[in-house]
Amino acid sequence: MGLTGECGRCGGAWRPLVEIHERGVPHGAGAGHGQVHDYARILECPGCGHGVLYVFSHDCWLQPWETDEPWDMDWTWRLEPDDLARLREGLADCPDPLSSRCGCAAHAALRDERRASVSENGARVVLGEGRLPLVRRRSGGSPDGPGAEQ
């Protein structure tokens, strides 16, 4: 799943709520792995109801002087239980929340990187036009774009 360990609040195990984006084949998965594997997903803790926006990036591109170890980076932003409730509402018509290839309007809105904006203080989910889920920064700047609502 990528994010390992337990929820820092209650010790529960993270589980996927929505797969937003995935590109490439995981390292070590055999045929099909090129240089890059990256993804974005939202995970929830069933124990306390909190969540995280989790983004992972893997790259096997190496310079001749480098070792054969891959380059991995990941980022997490906290989400509150009310964010996950809005996310579930926005995903109500989604036929497959756990498929990053889903073509529904909710997945398209979540994948639209021009609309996604997070900060070091965390992320939040708002419902935008058509009650579609959007990821926004938790604080600072102008978190809401046109049509975004709580």
C-alpha cells in the first residue's frame, strides 16, 4: 500500500478510501516496470476516522556513477473525519473508488492537479461544483476556488 505503520492517533492500520492517480508499474513487480511508478491516494484509519492524503514517487533512473538503488519519496497530509465524510459524499456516484483508472467525474475532479493545493498544515476536502470532491489547503492563502463549498 505504500504508507506503512499505524495511525499516530489510535494505532489503527491505514486502509485505502480512494485511489486518485497511478502511473507505471511498481518496482520489483516484474515485466512492465520502466523507470517511474507514482501514485496518489487517500487512506483512512477505521479506528479513529482520521485520514491522510498520501503521494508516492519512485524513480529508477540512474546516472552511471550512482548505485542501483531506486529513488523513492513520499508525502502525507492529514485529513480530518469531516473531510472523509465530504469525500464519501462526493464519491457517492463513483462506480469504483479503489481504481485509479476510474473515469467518473469525482475521480476526474480529484486528479485535476490545477485544482489540488495542499500546505504543510494539511489538506482538506471540499465539495465543489456538482458536489464533486476537491482537495484544498487546510490553511493559508485562498483555499477555495470558484464553486467550492464545505
